[in-house]
Amino acid sequence: MPKKPMRPCRHPGCPRLTENGVYCEEHRKLYERESAGKRGYDNKWRAARTRFLRHHPLCAECMRQGKLTPATVVDHIVPHRRDARLFWDETNWQPLCKSCHDRKTGRGE
Ligand SMILES: [Zn+2]
Ligand SMILES: [Zn+2]
């Protein structure tokens, strides 16, 4: 009797059995790399956002109403819905303060 039951790897179509019931040796690396890739993406976005806000320090929506409010959020004018082209297109970015952003996205207030 084996100590632990062997389970198939969760990667679709992978026939290997695993001891921990998650991913086989090969696919565990693959999935770890994916989450590391996501961290790199987050860092890239954070840097791009910081740079954008340095050049566009005032909330665009408040400015339309004649108010000067420091922007803290980079908003996608057209929702990107995970579309990388829209996501990274700076002409689709606008600086917003938190309350304008919350109002736009329907959160808060
Ligand atoms: Zn596998
Ligand atoms: Zn605002």
C-alpha cells in the first residue's frame, strides 16, 4: 500500500501521476513561472502608472469641472477587459483622483 494516493496532474491532458495531487514536477515549474510572470507584469504596470501620474498629476475629471485635484489612479478610458493592446495604450489612459475613479467604476459614494 502506498503512503499517499497518487493523483493525476491537474494540467489538462497530462497523464503523469503526482504524489501531492496538484501538478507533476514539470508542470509545477510551469505554473510557478506563470505566477512569477504575473508579478513582473504588476511591477511593469506600477512603474508605468507612476511615470504617467508624474506627467499628468491632476485628475482629468475634476479638471473638467474646474477643480484641481491630485490624481492617484490611472484609469482606462475604454475598459481594457484584459486586452493587452488597450491596457498598455497610453492614449487610453487618464489620470483620476480616487473619488472620480470610484464614481466611474460604480464603487463607493
Ligand atoms: Zn503534468
Ligand atoms: Zn477627480
